[in-house]
Amino acid sequence: MHNNQPTRDRLLHMDDATLLRHCRTDVFRGTGRGGQKRNTTESAVRLTHELTGISAENDDTRSQAKNRTLALRELRRQLALQWRQPPPAKWPHSSAPGKRSPDFALWMAHLLDACEAFQYRISDIARFCNTSTAQLVKDLTLDRQLWRHINEQRREHGHKPLKIR
């Protein structure tokens, strides 16, 4: 990556307007149900991060501005799920932030970096994150996509999938 390009962590910390400047924005007509005006206005938004090609879209509302905000939230999640880096030398989080917290995507990215480094062995990841295995598994359930991703990767690494207790 070029030195003038922002790192994943910097991207996840950016305010919405700054992150948007790193994306291509496409607007289009939403699909599916939603009333008469749903398919007549270009309110759906797709954001593609130019450096990585990672994209997210939203067409939940008839408001292009609201859909852009929701697509940005999803883009942050996708950047966290898909862009791996070496884990931080020391775990930088005291606990898992709430799913709606602006720090959630960064926490998720760091957690997945640690998962990759420790080959998805939950006890090693929990030790690195200064938490118990039970708390780590509980934290993983905060996001459905995160939970699925972790279990898919655990299977690929020869581990049994995690179960919610």
C-alpha cells in the first residue's frame, strides 16, 4: 500500500464525509416492496471503497441521505470483516463496544486480526484480548455477520463451530 493511502484503522476512524471522499458513490432505484415511490426514485446507494474495492449498499428507505448513512455503516463493517492486518502488539480495547458505537468496526477489525494470527483458537484469542473465553464468545454474538465469519473460518482451520450457550 502506498504511504499516502490511509490504513484500515484510519479509515474506520474517519468521519462520514471524509470516508465518502475515499469511495465511489452509485445511486440507483431500490428493488422490492415499499410503496409506490420506492421504484421511481434513485434513493438506493452503493459505496465502493476505491483502494480495496470493498463495497456496501443500502436501499432500506426512500431517503438517499439516510441510505448513504446506512451504507457507510455497512461499509465500515465490511472493511472490518474483509481487510486483515497484523494484530496490534497489545490489545487496545478494554471491552467490546456496543454494536452501534463508532468504535465497533475497529474493535471487530482488531478482533479478526487476532483471530487470524491465532488461527481461530478461541482460548488463545481470549488470552490476547484479556478476557475469558465465555465473554469472548458472548462478544462474538453482537454481530450476526461476525459470528458467521468466525465459524466459517474456524471450519476452514479445522475447528468445530462455536455454539451459543
